[in-house]
Amino acid sequence: MEEMLLENTKLASYFLWEYTRGDDTLQLWYCAEDIACFLEQSDIICAKRLESILTLDVYDLGYIQFVRHIAFRIYIYTGNDDALFNWFTAEHLLGNGEWRSAVLYMASTYNRQKTVAGGLSCIHSGRIKNFYESAVQATDKS
């Protein structure tokens, strides 16, 4: 499972690089992990749930808020302050079936492993890793 998670994170990061041309590959890796974490926290861990958002009208508040979250993460990790570029990059990524599959795999794996102690050792972002380790500790206490 960790090997598949690693491969899907690589793929998601690759498309982030291809679409943003960001020059810090580690930050793009973190971005992919953060987007997957956002999806998992939003209970978007399957294609059907994601499609229900993507089929909304582009002026629908649910669609706007969802894309805004991804565009914001692109901004944070690439440092590109061009809001339109980040927005269109987020939409472009969401239109890419390979990228969607990769981040959904990541999100569903995060979801399955958040109650397993020692799971997800291949997460590189300290912030994301700490979030899931805290979730495991919270589960252990209850």
C-alpha cells in the first residue's frame, strides 16, 4: 500500500509541476499531500463524491469554495501570487483524470490509515504527518 501511495503522490506532484512549472519539487510534493489531506478531511475519498462537486455549475458556491481551496494550496506551495493562474491551474488539474485518480487514492489511503498507529510513513510533509499521527492518538484515547 505504501508503494502505491508513493507512486500516486509522485504522479500528483508531477502534474502539479507540469501545470505550475514550480521549481521546488519538494514543495510540489507537499502540495499534493496537502490537497489529498484536504480531500480526506472533506470526506471526498471516492470519484463519485468528487464528480458531484465537479458537475456543479461554475458559479455554484460549493464549486467555487472547493476550487478555491485547491488554488490556495497551489499559491501556498508555489508562491505564485497570480490568483487567476492558480484558479485555472486548479481547474486544469481537476479536469485531468489521472491527477484526480492519484489524489483520490491518496485521500482514501489517508482515510483508511488515520486510525492505524505507525501508518503512512511515506508522508513527507511534517504538518500532514503530524495531523494523522494526532488522529491516531485521539482514536487510541477513546
